[in-house]
Amino acid sequence: MDAQEYIEKATDPEAWFKKGDELIRDAEALADVFIDRFMDLEHSTDSENKDIQTDSSRLASMNTTEGFLHALAIENILKGYLLRKNPTDAEVSISADGNGNFKDVRLQEIGGAGLTHDLKSLFRRANLPEHLRREENPVIEEPSQIELIEESLDHFTHSIRWKGRYPTPRDLDEQQTWMRGITPEELEEDEMETPLVNLRQTGYIRHTKNLIAYLLPSGYPASHEESPY
């Protein structure tokens, strides 16, 4: 890929939408595997499955990864939407040597929001809260649901920054922000690494599906098997 091809792809909203669609499909595929294994575990006896704790930990990890993929999909789709809405708001830096040969080409900004992983910031930068409150749409039935979408986006921002990749964030403040609002029962489940910890995440996925379907030109991929939650 040469510099021109890179710039064209990096600033092409369709490329971002396509990646978002792929990530959603990957998340759905993993969710299907999770559901099958969860149901197997639910119906197994101690004699049939002697290592239930290990299996539960694997399910918790799979469910967290599903959330991570879902979060990355939202990020790609929001950035695609920003690029489609305001193509000139993309900024690419180019450096060259004395002979005019490209040394580095780097995407610096999309939609005036830098290259942030903050999904709520991208959501607001795209002016979507105001748009959804003002126009009839399939995403929300009443304006108060915007707050629930933004709460979901905050959750998935943590998934991208650290929860889907590392055991802890870079600083304690972010860990405490993540834990704010988690019930004692959820915290206990988190420490035990059982699949029940992601009950909240399952709700957040549901709350953002209509947003994804609304923004993604191809719509939301065909639904997978419903979660047992």
C-alpha cells in the first residue's frame, strides 16, 4: 500500500463501516459459542464436569472478549459516520525527506475528535444525542433513553481501553470509575471470574444494537441465538 492508497482507505467511511460490520459479526459468532457452552455447563452435573470453576472462568473471558469486539465495532462505526458526515474533518500528517520521498503518513484526527477511544465523546461529536432527540428514529422511543445509550458507551470505552485487553487499567482512577455503580454481588462475581459478571454488559449490548443498526449502512447483521440472560 502506498501513501495515497493509505490516505484514501484511512479516510474512507465505507472502510470503517466494513470493519465495524466484521467486528459485530465476530462478536456475534463468539456469543453463539458462549451460549452453547453456558447451556452445556448449566445442564451438566458435578460428575459430568469436574472442573466447573475453570469452565466458568473461560466463559467469563469469552463474554468479556465479546464485549471488547462489540466496543471496537461501535468505535469503527461512529468514526465511519463522522467521516461520512464531515469528510474534511479528517486530518492526515505527511512527512518527507529532502528528495520528496514519503517518510511517514499518519492519520491524526477524525471528526475533530482526535483518535480517541472515548465512545461517548464520538457519539456527541457526531451530534447524535441532539439528532436522536429531535428526529423520529428507530433508536430511542423517548429522550431519556439517550442517557442509557451513553452509559453503555462509557462501559464499552472501558472495554477498549483496558477491560478487554489487560488485567488492570493504567491508573487507579480508571479502575475506580469502572467499579462505580457495580453492585456488591457483581463485584464478588468479578473476583470469582464467573460468567454472571457480564449481566450488565449483556444489557449494554442490547441498548446499543439499535444505534448500530441505525448508523451502519448495511444494518445490524442477522441476529444470533438469544442470550440465556
